[in-house]
Amino acid sequence: MDRIIVNEIVCYAYHGVLPEENTLGQEFRVSIELGIDLSGHKNDQIDQVTDYRQAIAIVEEIMYEKPCRLLETLACTIADKLLQIPEVLETTVEISKPHPPIPRVSGGISVVINKRK
């Protein structure tokens, strides 16, 4: 399967379990992979392939919508919406909190999910 990969869409949003996460917000980074079939691709026209700008807009819409408590919920919601793009057969979504409010965690926290049609 062919893939389009978009790395680290940066969003400042208000998701999380802790009250301060919902009040102060924090940075999130969302990376997506779109599994598509490019075997029939023969020309250099945007209307012949999946426009990844549409996928980025979906991520931003969900990240800035109603806050969620869990990264898992966000990742599943984004994946389900990305699978509504007709050409997308499979998707992987990774959501990271680079600076979670958890002592001694300096490398961030991520959730990665994969879904198929």
C-alpha cells in the first residue's frame, strides 16, 4: 500500500484529564499516515490523488473542537474521520503531548492507532 505521511501538525488545544490542561491548554503534535493506492496514478494533477491538505484540515477541526479527556479518544476520532476520505484505505494517527504535566517525563507522551476500512 502506498502512503502519504504528514509529520507533526502542531496544535495548541485544551485536551486532558487534569483541570489545568483544560484551562491552560498545551501543545499537541499530530502525525498521520494515509494508506492509499497510487497504482493507477499517471499524471501530475492534484485532482488525481488524495489532497493531504484536506486531511490536515480534518485534524485541526477535531483538535480545536470540543475538548477530550483522552488522547486515545482524539486519535480514534481523527482516524474515523480520515477514513471518510474516499481514497483513504487505512490510516495511522499519532498524537503527542511533548510537555505533559507529569513529573520526570521529559520525552513526551504519545498514542498511536491504526484503522482500516
